[in-house]
Amino acid sequence: MIRVGVNGAGGRMGATVCRAVALDPDLELVAAVDPGAVGSTVQDTTIAGELRAFADAACDVVVDFTVAEAARATIPWLAMHGIHAVVGTTGLTGDDLATFAGEFGAGGPNCVVAANFSISAVLMMRFAEIAAPFFDTAEIVELHHDTKADAPSGTALATAERMAAASDQWAADPTQTETLAGARGGVGPAGIHVHAVRMRGMVAHQEVILGAIGQSLTIRQDSYDRDSFMPGVLLACKHVAEQDGVTIGLDRLLEL
């Protein structure tokens, strides 16, 4: 039985993770932390306010769905205490990941960081990466609920980075005048434009639109409920101990 703690347990994603862990026969929810929900309970577990609760509960792995500022303190703390980390927090930078890489591995605990834990989203990013060398132009449209704080999403940025790494043959943007500033979205890696939509009624969705002369390809992924992320989270909890250091994305766990 793998002993799991959840950081950010008072939030919607954190509570969903707690429920998924509690229902999995191979996992045991033993600790929950959220400074904003101290004393409340989730899946019969009282939420604590200090990271020390994870060490006191002898957690094997901690799932972190918080904010980047908090994760920058939490993840090194977990490494120092020999606890594996599964990180779904967005807004982390390349420098953050480099810092984590210096903390994990070398016979110690490991860390899995994923921009998106939905299996369909992981496949969408892989398909976009495969398709990139066959097209001249591409744009990404990501759509999320109206309480998401950062834009564009980590998934959109990760997708653009993977497409840019797969091909450097992208046509230049022909736009000469923006009547409305920002109408062309943000410019990501290799000049790939990324558009962020924030709208009530949505959860997490993304379209990758690729075009070449006379044809286009649209790859779309939709998460209609936060439960869509749980198979990936549970997979990471069960296999993080088998990894080496910091693993970015679920591709290796899915053998893609």
C-alpha cells in the first residue's frame, strides 16, 4: 500500500485527488495539507496547515496541486524529507524545474511534474509533436474555466515547446496590423501563437490547428470534469518511485 499525502487538499482539484486516492485499492490517503482549510476534513482526513504533517504521516508520495509560489517551497521540502512528489501545479518555470532536478534523484526520492494529467491531453501533445514537421503554420487555442489564474496554460506552453522542438520550419506571421492589441494572441516558442480563453462552464480544453497549402489538421482535447485528470495522477503516484530524478510529463510512464 502506497501512503499518499495531498497538498492543496482544500481546493477543488485537491479534494478530487483525495477522493480518487481514497477509492484506489493500492493507495492510502494518510495526510492532507492546506493552510486555507485547516481543521476541515476530506475523505475522513483532517486537513493540516503545515508540511510537517506529510512527514509525521510517513507519506511515500505527496501530490501537489497548489500555486507556483507555494510549490517552490514545498517540492524541495519533500525532497529533503525523502518523499516522492507528483506535481500538477502550473506556472512553474524552467528555472524551477532545474532547481527540482538538483534536489531529486541520485538514489533519493523522485518527482513527476506534468502540465496535464489527462491521458487524452498527453496524447494530444504527442500527436501535435508528431504532426509538426509536416506543416508550415500552427496555432494553439486553450480554453479553461474562469477561475484559472494563469494564462496561457501550462499544457499550451508545453505543447508549443514540443512542436517547436520537432520542427524549425515555420512560416512567418503575415499580420501587419492588429486593430485590437493582442488579437493574434501570445507568441510562443518558434513563433507559434497561443490564444487563451477563460469562460464559465468550461473545465480544460485545447485545440492545436496545423496548416499547410490546401489542408489543415485540428487536434482537440476536452476535459469535461476534474475526474479526467485522476487516472494520470494515480498512475504517477504508483510509478514515481520507479523513475529517476525529475520526470517531465506522463509520456515515459505511458511508454509513448
